[in-house]
Amino acid sequence: MDKRVEKMRETITNRNKALLGLICLTNAFGLIMRRDSVVALAKTQAQGDFVQGFVTGVVIAMDLLLVALLVKNYAALKDEKKLARLYNEMNDEREIKIEALAGKAALKFGTVLAALLSIVVAVFVSTEAALSIIGALSIMAVIKVISRVYYTRTYTGE
């Protein structure tokens, strides 16, 4: 168990570094969006203000979530019981399987919804927006094919 605990500590430490990096990245993005030169790219002042407010809200929400995860991880690093509980959460086979199934279903549903949305957007909003959605769907399809080939060659089922 001692080796697993040390490995878990290392994993949590690495995750904390990644979380801190994400916090820096989101805040940098938020600062970039506050620049007048970026707001000037919008068609109207109202649209620029909306985008600024939306991005600021997303950045704040993400920062709160990331800080909450950091606090949870730091608390686990200081307490053996919390660390063991976190280890069990991260390695629970049932939860891992449920997460995989939920992600698979969400990806399929989201892809179909985006395809339908692209048709509606193309008809009522703009062709450019529809092409953007179709481009994103194409990228998702390519990533899925690459992932499938990779896991077909490397996954052993253990």
C-alpha cells in the first residue's frame, strides 16, 4: 500500500501542477479578451460587450472549479484517509466504466445534435457558422478514427 500511496501523491502533485497551469491559461485568455483591440474585432459594440462579459463569466466559473479541485487535492495530500478515499475514487472500476459509457453516449448525442444544428444554422443564420460546425464535426470524426486505430493496436483489455 505504501508504494500506491506514494504513487498517488505523485499523481496528485502532477494534477495540481496541471490545474495551476489551467488557471494561468484561463486568466491569460480572459485578459486577452479584455483588450480593446480584441473588442474592436466585433461587428458592433454591443456584440463586443456581450463576448467580453461571457468570456469573463466563463473564466470566473472555471477558476472557481479549478481552485475547488486544488483545495480538494491539497487536503488529500495532508490527510492519509482523504488520500485513500481519493485513490479509491480514482481507481473504482465501476465508476470508470460508467464514465466511459456516459462519455460515449454523450459524444454520439452531441454529434447528432451538432449535425442537426448545422442544418438549422445554415438555413436561418449563416452559411459560415454552419461550415464552422461541420468543420468541428469533421475534426471530431478524424480524432475518433485516429483514437480507434491507436486503441485497437495498443489496448489489451486488462
